Amino acid sequence: MADATIDTKTDTPTDEQLLASPFVAQLIKQLRAQDTHGAWEGKSDLQLLKPYIHTAEERRAIPIIGDPDPETLWRLEIFYSAIAVAIERQTGQMVSPMMKMSHEGFGRMVLIAGRLVVVNKQLRDVHRFGFPSLAKLAEAGGKFLDEAVAMIKDYPAVAQYGA
């Protein structure tokens, strides 16, 4: 299995390398699957990922306190669903995402395989959800993916419980 994370300290990966990483490729597939009317067919993969990437200026423009809009919540769900499907592809184990979110943007996201919680993320300030670059997006998703796959390998009986 190839490591899904990319070490950005030693060498800078190209956009093409980042787009080919297991997590980012799955995120793009998830986004394209949501396009039921073909409105995004002409968009490049980078254009589809743009809402996940906030420059420093864009981040400063987002208020410190605010409620998440439905589109931001949708992007958050797609992000974690892409992680879940990427985990399934690498392990063969079904992974279910569950999110509990308050109207103020505080909550929790868990990804569960069998009885094993492979991702447990406390969420806050969800209205500001995003990453400073494509590399950081790929790194964050790849880290969740690698940790979850390792956990399933360490505890296969728990992950396969009820399967």
C-alpha cells in the first residue's frame, strides 16, 4: 500500500500528484457524483476543489463567529464521505460517516467501521471550514485515511464485527 500522505517539507508535490492521491481523487469523485445535471462537467478538478481552499485574505474575510450555511455543511459531509470511501477501498471494510452539528457550527464527525471508530473529529467554527492550499487539503485527508487504515489493520475483529 502506498502512503496516502505527502511529505510537503522535503519536496513540493505538483498539483497533478496531489490530485492523484487516494483521498483527493476520491473527493473529486464524490463531488462529481453530486452533479446530477452535468453543470460541473466543464469544470476542472482544481475548480471543483476551490471551495475547500481559502487564501489568507479569504479566511480573514470570514467572520470569527457565524453560523454555517448549508453549502458549507454539504462540503464538510462530502469531505468526510470521501475519507470513508477511500478507507473502504483500501481495507474492504464498510465505513459509515455520522455527523452531529449544532446550528452554531459546533459538533462531531465520526467514521465507524463495524464497532470501531476510525475517525473521531470534534468540529468547531465550521463556517470557516477550509484549507490554505491543495497540499494542506491532501495532507489532512491523507492523514485521516492513513490513521484509519492502520487502526482497522490493528483491530480487524472489532472493525469486522457484524459484517
